[in-house]
Amino acid sequence: MRLGIRLATYLCLSLMVWTAGAESTHHHANQTKSASCLICVVAHSANPAPNASADAPAFAAVGILREEAVVVAPRVEFSDLSNRGPPAL
């Protein structure tokens, strides 16, 4: 089972490498043949023309921020200071 999956993987990778190599190295003697070549048509149609129609941003108030003062009383208890005695000199 694993051998079959490994061979299928190598076959797919090999086909991908050979296709990429053939696509990048092929050329045509004249322009009429490149217009009917499927590889050339697909290669040039993959880059769509940029669309520069940007809408103006619309600003709207979402909410109002209300700040409230937060007062916390300091609290130190004996257990917060740990249970060790002072260091011996």
C-alpha cells in the first residue's frame, strides 16, 4: 500500500516538473503560432488587468466612549508578604 502511494507521488511530482520545464522553455518561430498555442494563451490570461476603481471611504460614528474613574484601595495583608522571617545576618 505504501509503495503504491509513494510511486503515485513520484509520478505526480515528475509530471509537474516536466510540465513546468516544457512550459518555460517552449518558443514559437512566429506570432501566429503563439496566438493559437494553448500554453501561451493560458500563460498570458493568468494576469488580469488591474482594476483601479476605489470607492471613497465612508466615515460613521460607531459609538461614544464614556470614561469612568476607577479607584482601587490598596490592600496588603500579612499573607501577601509571605511567611518567611527576615534574613539572618
